[in-house]
Amino acid sequence: MTKKYSLALDFHENSKKLVLSQSYNTKTQYKIYPAAKAISLEKNNLEAACKRGDSYLKTLLSRKSTRSFTSENIALGSLSQLLTLSCGLRNDSENAINRTYASAGARFPVEVYIIILRSDDLEPGIYHFNVSDNSLEFLRAGDYTKEIDCYYENQKDAITTDFPCLILFSMAFDRTMEKYGERGYRFIFLDAGHMGQNLYLTATYLELGIVALGAGDVSDNKFDDMIGLVHSEENVFYAFAVGHPQIPG
């Protein structure tokens, strides 16, 4: 990584530590222009969408974060569909630009890694999603449950750690920033947003549970070290716990 991107990389390093404010407004914020003419729009209705058999609207309106998982393992078939539909190629074309999500300048700077904790089909360990071959590359064997529990210790009250799979997004800085310079750093997060929403909607469609995890207690470099990444070239920055949702009852 060259020094010409110093501003973006300085921000990246200095924003790794999570510091929660105790004085923020806990109410949901939104803006209203009371003097403006208001034109009413049709309201979203999940029950009506289900009655009409509208699978898209049902998926969109059912999308939510899952914070409690069952002990059921993740199946290769489910994971395959989740990754391919969310982050993969649109068809069998050899053109790697033809993917299922938007990317600034078609640079695709976000790489996808998977930590399998429990599966009937896959050995526990760390995998990489090879987009061009539509395959999982087995990088390291091992049970990383304790490491993940430790990293997300600060979220114990918000989520159980019974999920069988953790999907990680890493950013390969140069891929976008060599084209857009410092501005490219912003574009990487926009790409991740497109991919994250795809994951949520696809997981919902497949009846899987999913929750996005933004930050843990210790250095972000922990996941980089587990995978074997060079910190100055590629960093993990976003994660998604995936599994089968615990149905309240």
C-alpha cells in the first residue's frame, strides 16, 4: 500500500477502536418540513403482500436482524445459495464484472471470507469465496468459536453466539483507491452496503437468520491475523452472523 492514500488510511487506523457515547439521543431521528405540501404514499403491508403471494415484497418487508439462533448446523447448499446470490456472478459468464451487486467503477474491492463453526458438510475453519470459480477455498482448519466470542464480548447482551457461520467482508484498499484516490475509500463502504443488503434479503428468502456485526472489543487486526492478511493491503471491517433463527414461542 503506497503512502499516497495517507488521509484515508490514517482515518482507517484511527477509527478502529469503538468508543460508545453515553449522551446521544436514543430516540429514532427523522426530519419533517411542516410548511411543505405533503403527498401521501401507499403504506407497506406485510400481511397484504403475503395474501397476494408477492414473494419479493414478503422478503423485503420480512427482512430483520436475527439475534437468537438455534443449534442447527449450516448446510453447504444454503451457504452456496446465500453467497452466490448475494455476492456472486449473475450467470456463467467468465466476466467477473457481471455480479449481483453494484460496485463503484466495477472495482469490487470487498473480499468475502467465511468462518465455519458447525456444518454437516464442511470442516470447521476459514474459507474464502472465490467469485470467478464460484467455489469455497479452504484456507485454515480449526474451531474459532472462542476467538469470535472474545471479539464480540461487548455484544453479549444483543446477540447469542450460537450461530454456525460468520461471514466476513474485507477491503482491498488499492483496488478502488488506485482509480479514485482518497475518495475511493468512501466507495468501498458503499459497495459493502450493497452487498450487505443482498445478504439480508437472500438470507430472509432462504429462511435463514442473519445479523450484521460492526465492531468488537479488541483490535480489528484479530480477524486479519486469523485469515493471514497483510494489514497494509487488506483489512476485515464487517461481519455477518448466519444461522437458523430461534422462533419465539
